[in-house]
Amino acid sequence: MRILLACAAYPPWGKGGGPAASESIARALSVRGHAVHVITVADNDTQDNRDGIDVRTLRTLNVYWDYWKRNPVYQKLVWHALENGNPRALLRMRRAIASISPDIVVTISSENINVSTWLAAKTLGIPTAHAVQSHFLLCWRGTMFRDGANCARQCVSCRCASLGKRLSSRLVDGVVAESGHMLDRHVEAGYFAGAKRKVIPAAIDWPVRSTPRPHEKKVRVGYIGTVTPNKGVETLALSAARLGEQASFEYVIAGDGPPLYAQKLSALFPKGRARFCGWIDPADFYPAIDVLVVPSLWSEPFGRVCIEAYAHGVAVVAARSGALPEIVEGGKSGLTFEAGDDAGLADCLQLLEQDRSLLTRLQLGALDRVKDYSPQRLGLGFEQFLSELCSDRAVSPTQPR
């Protein structure tokens, strides 16, 4: 197949797990022999070829593309309005799609590349699939988290601010999500009516350790991600305070966030036991820890850090939040606790400190569990699903256009 991936973010642009997940899908399909083309959005128009994948960057289709930095309020309002349907994005994406002439268009998240991409493909008679990786279609904040709590459903402002997205989703032939949790949330909210549905977990293509790292006297507990309230880092800090200085733990916090919040957290940890590293290379972070804690309060769409940890033979202690319970098998590859329950998290950590044989079993379970998130499975899953969609449109998946 000739496959066009229209990505909200693609390396080197963007932050978080989205760009890496998009690149994983592109590589997995390319390895299976498909002609993969990528379109993403950044500051300027560029085009290059990376390992056989044609990557084209379009200059921003909205008033800006980088929503990770501060932008004026009036520009934010315009940006959100245009994300429901952008005539400029429609015209530019239609030209780009026509120039590639793919068998199918796959949008990976929708920010910046815009839901108008689905209409552009529709007018060209090309089937479309959408890969859900965030709450953005449901929530203008992108989190479904407000005032310290998860939103059970869309609020009035989110329903109004995403009306065009929901209506446009009816143009999509198939929808893929990394977790059943995220697929269910979108379908229950009325998105992707009539579209075929499938859960295809993300993949990790890092080298996998053959054995867990040897234990030391102190258990090294790590956290990696943004240091913000919705990520639940304060739950870890309060748990560490419960365990106290006498417990054999060291804490490594990788990531950044508001400086005042980081200072507040630092004061909660036992003195001299926590190290705040800022952003560091994950390849340097995971080998230095025994246990990864994912204490998220908000409803995690997936939890890529869990499978990154597994690849390094690191056990995971995760909150039962969002999709995390789909990844972390309690008692096999890690332990779980109720989101926000610092006493429950402290109990999990204390159990691992006192029973090092359990820690070893969980680390071995992590190495076994990571096999479920291989690029081979990812590529095969997408290949089968996209082939079905092409067949439904009476287009042979192997016939050149």
C-alpha cells in the first residue's frame, strides 16, 4: 500500500510521546514493505527522506502550530475555532494528498493538521483512518481533567468547542486507539459514528535488556514526565514522606514543570533522598532505576513510559487511571494502586523494598510483557486494519494508484 500518515507531531517537532509514537507507526509500516509518506506541521516547508520514509513538513496551517509555548489569548481562541474546520488546511492538505496519491490517509491525532484533512481525502475518494492518541477531540484543554479531577463526560464548553471535530469524525472510515479506554470514551461521546474500530497498542523499538539490572542496597524509584499536578507527582512525594528517611529508597525525578510547584514537591521528599534532574534522555534514565512510578491523577490515554520501562527490565507501579491498568498487570509486570492514594503507593513501594525476590519477578515480568508492544505487532495490526478499509472501498491494497 501507499500510505500517507498525517501527523499532529513528528520528530524532531513536538513534545511528549506523540512524536515518538507517530514515528513508530511509520517505521513499522515501512518495514513491512509499504510506501510510507509523512506530513506534519512546523515553522517552515521542508521535505526529506529518513530511512526510506518521505517526510514533508508544512508551514503552520493555523495561526500557530506550537501550542506548548505561551501564545496570546486571542490567538488561542482563533486556533481552537479553526481546529474545528480550517479552509486553509483543507486546501493545502488536499493538494498534498493529491500529489502523493495514497491508497489510504491515516491521521495520527488531529492538532494542526486539522480535521479538514478527512474532508480533503473524502473529496479525492481516498479512505481515511484516524489514530487516537489524546483527548484533544473531546476536550479543548486536551486533558479531560479540571479542578483537580477527571471529567466523567464532556462539559458544555468542550461540547461547544469541539462540535466541528465531532461532526467531521463522521467522514472517517476507521478509527484506531492505543487503548480500549480511549476508544470507548470517543465512541460514547458520539465520535466516529459508523467507522470500523480497533485497539492497536503502541510499540517500543528500543533494544530490550536480556536480564534485569542487579539490585543495590537502596531501591531506586523513578518518575519521568511533566512535573505538574495532573501527573500525580505529589502523590509520590507524599508516599516518600510516609516512608521516611529510614526506608531504603532513592528518588529520581526527570522532567520539568512550574518552578514553584517543583520547589513544593522537593520539600515533601525526605531530605537528601530525591534528585530532580530536569529533562534527560530516557535512555540514560531507565537504566539508573529499579522501579518506575506512574502516579497519574488524570485519565492517561496510554502510558508509553510503562513500556519504555519494561524494555529496560524496570518494574512499574502505576495508578489505576485511564489506560494504565491495561498495560500494567498487577503482580506480573508491576503493582497498581488507586490514583491519589499516597498510602497505597507507599505500601507498594514498601513491599518491593522488603521482598526483593518479588521485585526480581516483576522485573522479569516486565521483560516478558514488553514483547506485547513490539514494532512487528504494531505494523501487522495497522497493515491488517488498513487493508480492510481499502477493501471496503473496493480498492486493492497492493494496486498502485
